[in-house]
Amino acid sequence: MIEPLTVDHERIKRAVVEIFEAIGEDPSREGLQDTPGRIAKMYSEIFEGLAVDASDYLKVGFEVAHDEMVILRNIPFYSMCEHHFLPFHGEAHVGYVPDGRVVGISKLARTVEAFARRPQIQEVLTTQVAEAIMEHVKPDGVAVVVEAEHLCMTMRGVQKPGSRMVTSAMRGMFRKSDVTRAEFLALVHGGGR
């Protein structure tokens, strides 16, 4: 679990009251009276990745003689679209081919979580995870696939619930080798749930 982000709760509460008034709501109405404080507390939690250096999770590893693909599939995550400040959520699939060093599998999930818990877009989230693993684990290659539903598209705008965006980032041998990339994608999508 990531430590909550320290935010200016009073400033957020004032801003939320301003939003209520701007849309014609009464911030003193019973149902809304405590909402600004709840939103401030929620922001401490959902943006806690801003206070984390995700690479810290990848610094501790183990020297092993394993040079075959390692995959952690179906990592659930929640993030906030920086364009509309609405959530997007889904699953990340992370794979790498070690070059003599592996990290604990929980560290892969924590890395996804640290990058997801900040105002973000999915394309950048996918790249950040791949780049962090390449830089700090130094494998022969990394593959990251992220699939997510974006509320900025499902509850507003085009309003297409159930639509999922898929992004990928391939580095090293996953980018260079069609066979390695195909094996990863088959294991991620064809391996069952």
C-alpha cells in the first residue's frame, strides 16, 4: 500500500464549494455539506502516486539464472484521466525477459499502481511502466499491455459504455522479435482468466 499523498485539504474543499456554486448547487444542502471534505480525502488517496518514486519498487532484485519470459497478467488499476478528471480503469499485463536479474512479482504490480495513481493518460502510463522496468531491472526486453475503460468516453461525450482502449509498449527483444512479441501476446490474451 502506498502512503497517502499530503494535499491541501482546505484549498480543495474551497475549490469544491466553488464548483458546486458554479453549477447552481447549494453547498450548504444536507447531502453536500460534507462532500468537499470527502473529496479532499479521496484526492489524497487516488493521487498518492504523485508522492512515490515508482523506481524504488524495482531496485531490489534477485540474481538468478532465469532467462525465459516472466509475465504478471491481469493487474487491476484505477487512474484519473488528466483531460476530464474522470476515472479510467482496467488491467495491465507486464512481461519481461530477465538478463540474470528478476524482481518480486508484487513489485511489478506496485509499479503499475504508482504510475496509475496520478492524473494520467493511458498511453503515458503504459510507456512509464515499460521504461521504469527497462531502466531499473535491465532485462533483455519488456512488454506492457494496458486495457481500460474510460469514463470520459462512456458516461459523457460519445457515451459508449463497454468500450476498452488498448495500449502497448514493447522494448528490447519484444520490439525486435516478432516471435517473442507473439508469445507474450498469446500468453496474455490466450492463457485464460
